[in-house]
Amino acid sequence: MNLSSVELLGLVAGLFGTFASAPQAIKIIRTRQARDVSLTMFLMALTGAVLWAAYGWLQQAPSIVFWNGVAILMFASIIGLKLHHSKPES
């Protein structure tokens, strides 16, 4: 596989953009508390990632498809953690 410098730039940019939300996921996992996490923000981020992945697919841009696929998994996980850890304790 021969990567162009533009595609390599996209891969590096996607790495940082996608994993920007990783500290939030790690914090939720460690503290088991997600009350202050914005569900709306992560639903919007998930929607954006799905749309960007579709755009990347249509444009045949592997870095856009790949990193938005990873972002979809990350955002969906955070949403799941938010819903699970925001339930009142009994």
C-alpha cells in the first residue's frame, strides 16, 4: 500500500481527533460516574461521525472512513457508559 502525504496527514489528524474523547471515557470508567457528561454533545458527535464516514465512503477517502468508524465506536461507548452510569443508585 502506497500512502500519499495527504492521506498520511488525514490518518494523523484522524488519530488526534478521534481520541480526543478517550480521556472522558477513561474518566467515566474509573469513577463510574457520568452525571456531568453531556449526552446531547455525544449524540451530536456520533451523528457527525456517521455522516463523515458516509462522506468518506462516497469520496473513497480511507482515512476519513477509518477514523470516523473508530469515532463511532468511541462515541457509542461513551453514550452507553453515560446511560449506564447516570442511573440513580438504589
